[in-house]
Amino acid sequence: MLLRPLALLLALCGFGPALAGAPTPVPADVQAARAARLEKLTAPDGWLTLVGLHFLPEGESTLGSDRGNRVVLAAGPARLGRVVPGPDRVVIFHAEPRVDARVEGREVRTVSLSLAQGAERPTIVTCGTVSFFTVERGGRLALRVKDSAAPLRTRFPGIEYHGHDPALRVEARWVEFSPPRSLPVTSVLGHVSPEPAPGKAVFEYAGRTWELMPFDEGKENPLFFVLADATTGRSTYGGGRFLYTPWPVNGRLVLDFNLAENPPCAFTPHSTCPLPPKENKLPFAIEAGEKTFVSP
């Protein structure tokens, strides 16, 4: 059972009573965003359940929690099955005879694990609390493994925030790139890939003009900023933070740095987050949003 005491949740999301000399109260929209963020993070398939990223060697690999397997999982049956990389970036999974392996609730003995394609999810195999699917990183296929009973999820202490700062909710001017540009982005694994940048947000802060470039993850998704500032590696995560904002309207958009959040890599070493490009490294301190996570 997920341990998330109501009092802790309310306090972390800014719903607790104001204290004498406390900073500016957290607005309702930020409270709601924090609550939604926490709910998504602690979901049965959220980032806190990620327990493994296993790059697949050539040929057949046995799979399971027993250390005699070629691919050793952090949880699940001692002998779960076998995986064989095939052509067209498809991995074939063969379940052990007495293993209850399922895809979308249907028991499977052999199944092709396809990668996510556009809006389509990857093929996800579940076995008890454990699930896995294939991802591609740096041209290599890997198994991403999750466990809904992972200790990080069941014992998650919550998120710590900086005080709310109204001055760090700024309106920016949107400058569209025509055609869109491509930014080289490095992941925590050292892989470099081009990411589409549809434009830049230009804003004023502390008497100066600054710019940030977001990534385009499709019009159905918000603009995605990966940024660093003078708090990075100090009070905030060393790999930077994420900020999501709606697409501009009439050439304007709002950057609310109070909603800056930790990337998945702040919680688990098994994710492959992008690092802030040089264009998004701000020299001033953004003492707002999520602080770095300290594992209990």
C-alpha cells in the first residue's frame, strides 16, 4: 500500500496553514499542479517504480531475478523468460512455462515487444507487480523495468519546494523559428540527439532580458523546457529541472518557475533524462519550484 499520509501530502502541496513570517501563500493553481504532479509521480506505473534499464546483448538472454540470468532483474520471478532481439528493432519475449506473463491483461507465452511509435504505447509485459518494455537509447535496445511495489514508491517521503515567489512567474514574448531549429541535446548517458526547437521565449527579469528554448513534443503536448540556473547542483538537482508551459497565444506565454520540477533522474538512476542545452543555462538563481530530492 502506498504510504502517503494526508497531512504530509497537504503540507507539501501548499495546503497547510500559514505560519507566522511564512512566505507568500501558494496560489490555488500551483497547489493543484503540485497535487497532480505528485499523483502522477506516485502512480503504479510512475517514475518511482522504475527499477532497471538493461541494454540487451546480442543473441538470446535469460531474464529474471536470479543472478544466474543473463539479464538480472531487481524484482519478479527467479526465471521469468527469455528475450531475443530480432530485426526491425523488435524483441521477442518467451515466458517460462509456469510464469503468469500478461499483455493488456491477456496471458502470453510468446510475444513481440514493439517500441513506442508516435502516440502508440510500447508492448508492456506484466508479471505480478513487475512490468517491462523495450526502449531505444543511443541506437541500442534496452528493457525498461518497473515494479509497482518498489520501496521508493511505497516509502516515498514527498517533494520539497522552495517558497513561492510571484516574481518568478513571468510573461514572455514568443519568437517563432521559421523553419524550426534543431538543438543538440545530451542525455545523462552521454548520448547526443537533435531535438526540435520551434522558437524561443524572451522575458525580462531583474532588469535584464533572457531567453529560453523549449522542445516541441507535438501540439497536443505543452512546450518542454530543460533548464539550469545558479541553484543547479546546490538546492536543486545537478542535472537541471524541467518546466512545462502551454503553447503561446497571440505571441505571449507564461513561464512560471514555481512549477519547475525535478526530472526523473533526480529520483532514479535508471532513467535517461536530457541535460539542459547551453542555450538554457541561466546565470541567476531560480529559488522556486522543486528542490533536489534526497532519498530516505
